[in-house]
Amino acid sequence: MKNPRDFMNREITEGVILVYPVRRMSAMWLKKITVKRIVETTDQKTGRPTQYIIGTNDNGRRITLTKADRCVIVGV
């Protein structure tokens, strides 16, 4: 399994800090998570492999990201 890559084409690994865009109605902002693990599964409908980035935010809440190319690594 190849690790996903961020917007700047850097490899996302466990332990890095990512920011990702959030949109609610017309408001947009960035949120930060710490990556805990990367999971690869097979999509039931298409049969293609899909990668999920699982991490926690500052409050300890679990966050799952599906679009790695929309994230940016900001720290290790």
C-alpha cells in the first residue's frame, strides 16, 4: 500500500499534522488533525481501493478524511 499524498505531493504518514478545508454554507475555514493511521479498503460499488486518513482533532474527536489531495501537511 502506497501512502496518500497531500496537495504539495508530500507523503502523509502516521504522526503528521494536517490541515483540511471545512465548509458550512458560505463560510469556509481550515481545521487541524493529527494522523493516527491510514486505512485502505475496497469500494463496494466500484471495486477500487480507497484510502482513508484517520486522525484526531484538538478536542480528541476522531476525524476521517477521504480526499488526501485536499489536505496539507503543516507539522510532524
